[in-house]
Amino acid sequence: MDKVESNFERIKTQIAPYNPTIIAVTKYFDENQIIKYYKLGLRNFGENRVKDALDKMGKLPDEIKKNGKFHLIGHLQTNKAKLAVGNFDLIHSVDSVKLAEIINSEAEKKKIIQKILLQVNNAREEQKFGFLPEEINTAFKEILRLKSVKICGIMNMAPVDASIQELHKLFSNIKQIYDDLQFEFKVELNYLSMGMSRDYIQALEEGATMIRLGRILFE
């Protein structure tokens, strides 16, 4: 068993009680690593940059193109939305009503429904994107009206220097926002995308349904 396989087996055992979707973040790795993890059973792959992702996806075998799911997890600039729409199963990082409207317009042209998550910046980090907690309800209501996007949940990134206690507090708050949105707007959300290589355990303990793992899988 090589290191990649042993990493995956260890993590699968660790997270089994929570049964989340693992998104393998491949931004620093080429299509060969995607193929390797696909063979081990992973089907969800995350990329930060639209063009890099499309380049890799174009080199993958047809089986993986057909059966894999591809997630855009990095910041999406409005001028890249046209490229992203229809090429990703889920766009995690919708951080403004304007971006949602542009995605909706492109999806309408392509006659598809683009699935999205709304990014919430509850740690209020200036260098990160996302709706502030006091903005999310108004934004959710506006985006919900758009016909060619489907809000499937919310996404969050915790600060890199947060303590274990702070992580639990931040993730618990995001789970509360996730639950409150469903209650207020009478909708069912399926995805709570939070937790990365350094903090996925705390995220799972607070209710994450999707975790985004890169370094811990591949190193």
C-alpha cells in the first residue's frame, strides 16, 4: 500500500461515523493524482482556478469525466463565470448577489441549472471573500429568486490560526446559519461545505456534510 492509499484508508476510518462527502482538492497536483484517487474510490474533486481545472479535466479519461464530480472551491471572478458555468457540478464560492446573477445569466444561456453554495465569512477576515452573517439572509432571499441557479447549501473557511475552541465556535455558528436559512425560507439544503486538512475533524463534529481535503490526502 503506497502513501496515498494509506492516507486515504486512515482518513476514511477516522471520518466514517460522520459519512461526509470528501472533496479531494487537487490544485497543486496534476491529472495523474485525480486518476489515482478515482481508482481508490473518490468521485469528488475540487479546484481553485477555473482555467487550471478545465485544463486538467480535459486530460482525464472519459470514464472520470463522466462519473467524477468537479467542484470550484476558489474565489470566482465575475469575468470567469462564463467558463465556470456548466463545467462544474457545484460552485462553492458564490460571495455576492452580483456574481450569482451573472452565473444565473450564463446558466440561462446554456439552458442549465447551475448548483451553487453561498460562502459565509463569519470570522470577518478582511482577506477572505463571503457574505457576513448579517448579510446572508437578504442575499439568500434575492438569489433564491433566480431561476437558473440552485442554492444547495453554504460554504465556510475558518482562519488558519484559529484555536480548537475558536474552530468549534465558528463552525457551530455556520451550522446554525445553515439550519436557520432552511427554516426561514422553507427550503432543503444538502451541503454544508466546511473543514479542510487542518480542521476537518472540528468541522465534522459541528455538522459539516462536505470536507475539502488537499495536503492531508496527497502528502
